[in-house]
Amino acid sequence: MKKLLFTTIIILSLFTPLAYIKANTPIKILLVPGHDNEAWGAQYGNIKEADMNLNLATRIYNTLKKDKRFEVHITRKIGGHTKEFEDYFANNTDAISAFRESVKAKMKKKVEDGSFIKKENAPHNSASEDVAIKLYGINKWANENKIDAVIHIHFNDYPRPNKWTKGIHKGFTIYKPEAQMVNSKESSLLAEKIFTQLRKKYMTSTYEPEKGGFVEDQSLIALGSNGSLLPSVRSVLIEYGYIYRFPTRASRFASYDNMASFTTTGVKNYFFAK
């Protein structure tokens, strides 16, 4: 009997996400509404991406918070960062900088000895020094606090001559860590569960570098570039749609509700699938 029980546990551990094994421990989720009030990301007319990200992230937060199986954290609220992260950034500036330099140095050695191969990534805007430090700080905090999954919430745009006119592209994209990255496998499985839900209502991006809706990436700090996230920290970045596709308040708020519902269902299906 003991042998049978032991064998069953081994089999379950091979085919079940790691989180399931922590039966009596809440799943720790960190939500990161992209950008902030100083660097608000994309803009269309008077619509700012940072505001859209926060509205959607807050709905996801409120839904997951009701489920006692989750312990949910969020980096930002109306007015700025939550006290938890405001204090962390203020009190750990030097430590975050040292962490960034350390992981970058380790990755440089891996590239030089051929154990990690650099690949071309989809085009992204370069993060400012301040934004980069905050993103590395979020990764450091996630590692230290044994976060199970980090979900970065964004709305999209693409390079074009006049950003104040409506663009031609539409659809969502989920970015996941490239296959060589230590947190790639489980992050990809989480991304697939969320993708399956969003695909029920929304089409995938028509922008050539994002076609198909799944994009592997090595360069995004949010996904753990330079090995800045532990293997146990799943991370995905979701571009829910192009900002100019939500020109009215009504269209935005209806979309927030739907997108939050699909996202939370995807998260639950990953961690608690029957």
C-alpha cells in the first residue's frame, strides 16, 4: 500500500504543475499594471495606457482576492505604487542596482561560453533607467517573496508616422519567456491557459512580429531577462489589445470586465485544473 501511494505521488508530480503540490499554501500572484503616472506608455488622444492597465489589473485583483486559494499582490493603485512597493523601491535602491548588475554579468558569461544563445526579439521601446530599475526591483521582490506567478498587464501600440490617428492592427498577444530561460516551461503553460480563454472572444494580433498571439522573448525584464526570475516564478506579459481600439469609456469598461473574467479563469484553470 505504501509503495502504491509513493508511486502515485511520483506520477502526480511529473504531470501536475508544481503549485498543486502545495495543497495547503495559497498561490501567490503578483499583478503588475504596466507603466505609471510618470511614464504612462502608449497614448491615443487623451487615453493613457497606464490608466487602462490599472483599471483592468484592479478587476483581476478584486476577482482573485475573493478566492481564498490565492494570495494576491498588486504593484500600483490610483495615485501611484502601493505602499508595499513604494517602500521596497525606496529602501532597496542600492540592492536592486546590485542585483541587476549581478544577473547581467552572469548572463554575459553564459552568452560568451555558448550556454545561452541570444535570439532576435519582437521590437520594444527601450525602458528608461528608472523604469528598468523598478522592473528589476519587482523581479527581486518576487524572488524573495516566493511568488508563484507574475502577470504584467498592458495595452498595445505599434510604430507608425502619426500616433494620433487610428492604427490598422488589432488583437491580443501574450509574451512568455524564451525556451532557454529558466522559468520558461511553467510560464508557457500558464500563458496557454490564459490564451485559451481570451481566444474565446478576442482575435490574436495582426501585427507581423506578434502574429499567432504567442511570442517568446528574451529581452523583456518583466519575463525575467538575464535570469532575473527564479525557475519557480512564472511570468507572462499580456498585451490585451491596441489602445486606439477602445476610443470610448463604455468600450473600455466593457472590455475590462470581459478580459478580467477570461484572465482569472485561465489562471484558475492552470493552478487548479481537475
